[in-house]
Amino acid sequence: MRIGELSRRTGVPVPTIKYYVREGLLPPGELSSPNQARYDETHERRLRLIRALLDVGGLKVAAIAEVLQAVDEPGRPVHDVLGAAANRLGPPQPDDGDDDARSEARDTVQELIARRGWRVSTDNPAATDLAHALVALDRLGHAAFAELLDDYADAAEQVARADLDYVNRRVAVEDLVETVVIGTVLGEAVFNALRRLAHVDRSAQQFGD
Amino acid sequence: MRIGELSRRTGVPVPTIKYYVREGLLPPGELSSPNQARYDETHERRLRLIRALLDVGGLKVAAIAEVLQAVDEPGRPVHDVLGAAANRLGPPQPDDGDDDARSEARDTVQELIARRGWRVSTDNPAATDLAHALVALDRLGHAAFAELLDDYADAAEQVARADLDYVNRRVAVEDLVETVVIGTVLGEAVFNALRRLAHVDRSAQQFGD
């Protein structure tokens, strides 16, 4: 199809599609004449993925470029590529100094990982993200929030189990990495929305009339 | 304290503090002379909240200004203010058209809310966010992801219960709204990091050697 048709099908304006090609997010179309390129279903699918990461996942264009690199890397062991893709999906790591609070938060996270029996390396970026969040909570006077970590971890395990069952039942091997990206970003959006709805319900019980 | 001391205590540069005052995120200090303002612990606390929302929560300055408005609104019923604060914390609502997929997603969300017995209004922004995420999943060929909604909802209820118990045990009434903001944004960061760690563990079981 021509770029106009690709734009019509996906709702993404033509100049935006050209921008994604320039930024390396979308492979260029195949030239059918010096001034015209043809696009196919792989472009349409990739474009929908980019828009979902942008609009629903809230990722920036540079982060999407990095994530798509992992999606497109061939020949690496599945578990390894899954990890690489997931690692690029976290928030940017704020520089919050290297004081006592931070080293205590790191210990808390490592203890949690050991207690849950999770097989993750100690330098996993998500472990660092978690420590950052605990430092921020501590600085805001909510160090006690760490008491909830096992409740949160129970819930996270339940969601991860459902996610991986879905991957096993529904996803062909060649779509695995793309599905991890979609599932990580859109699954977060789904869970965060559900948590906010569940908060409203609990809050209505406790504070409503 | 002077602005230099406030900067030293919080790690936020003086020009950035001045920028937050200009943007209405931080109340101005009390003028102690025509060229000098004094700041106190409420400024320090507010500054830490702004940085946590920015750095860990990934919110933009404009979104933070809106959220802080809700935090500072006096005299509204607690449940109402909690809802208003939470409603401003969602991602920006993408315009994803008004086709069949979207109306189907809205129905799915309303059915879920009814099935769970959640007391939330049908136009809650989190319900709209959830429908958006389902539309994006559908467009990427993952309509079947909706099968996981009850697993996700179970986990969300568990987390919401822990959150509200924490609020009941730990939080004074005057800190309620600020705590909801902190808990919503940093709690999402905590859960998302834990979910990514739990993924690594499940994926090691399924795909590791």
C-alpha cells in the first residue's frame, strides 16, 4: 500500500509516519519508483505498536527506538531477549544520590527478592527502580509503606502468572518479544487503571456516606 | 530558612525552585526583606513531593500543578477530594476515535465493574484509561488479553486493600490527600517494578535452561 493508505488505516498522519522512518522506529517502505514507497502489513502492525507505546504506555520516542531494537534483535536466546526488552521499558533512573537511605532501600529489595525466591539478578533494572521508589517514599515520610511490599509482591506474582500463561497459550514464538513489550507496557496501564478503580471502591466503603 | 538552605536540603537547584514558584507548584516564601524570602518545612515537604512525582512518577510539570490543586483544595468532602486527586493522575487520554472497538471495550469495562461490584461511577477516568488500553491491545491482535481482566482485578483489589489499610493505620486526616497522590504514583512505580521482577522469575522457569 502507499503511505496515504497506511496513514488512513492507522490514523497516523503522513508527516508523522515519515518522522518515524527518519528516527528509525519504522523500516522504510520498498521503493516502487524514485518518489514512491510501498508499505505492507508489517509496517501497519509496527505503527500500531509505536502508537500504543506512545499513547497508552506514555513512552518517549527515544525509549521506543531502544525497545524496538530489542524486538528486532535476532538470534539471541529467548529468555535473554525477553530480559533485554523488559529492561528498556522501565522509567528513566533518577540520580538520587548514594546515601544511607538508598543503600537501605537496596537491602530491602534484595531481602524481598530472596524471601520470595525470585530468580532475578541483583542488578536487574526493575530492582533499582523499586529501590528508587522506596527512597522517594522514605523522603516523603512514608518509610512504613515498605510494610506493604509482600502484599504488592503477592499481587505481582498473580499478575505475572496470568501474563506468562497467556503468552504460553496464545503467542507464537516469533511474536514473543513483541508480546512482552506490549504486555509490559499495556499490562501496566491495565493494572494501574484497575488499581485506581479498586481504590475508589475501597475509599467509598471507608469514607463515603 | 533561605532558598539556598532549602536547595541544599532537598538537592533541588535554586533556579529550579524559583521556576516551581513561578509555575505555581510551590507557594512563594515569606518576604523577610525586599530581596529575601524565607521558606519552612512545608516548602521542603512540597518540594520533595514535586520531585517524587517528576522523577519516580514521571509526571509532567503541568500535570503536577493540577494534582497539587486538588491537594490544596479545602473544605470538600474527603472522598470527593480523593477522587479528584486520583482522577488527575491518569495518563493523558489519547483520542482513539469512536468506532466499534472502542464501544466494545467500554462495555467490557462496565461489565467488569458490575461483576466485581465496584462502586465507581461509569465515567471514572480510570475506566476510560482501561478501555483505551483494551482498544490498543485489540488493535495489536491481543483482544484475548481481556481474558486476564479478572486475574488483574483480583490483584488490584488486594493492592487497594493493603493501600487503604495503610492509610487507615498510618495517615492523619490532614495528610490524606497528599498520601493518596504519593500512594497512587509511587505505588504504581512499586507495583510495576515488582511485576517486572516476577516476570523475570516466571520467564526463567519457562524459558531458562
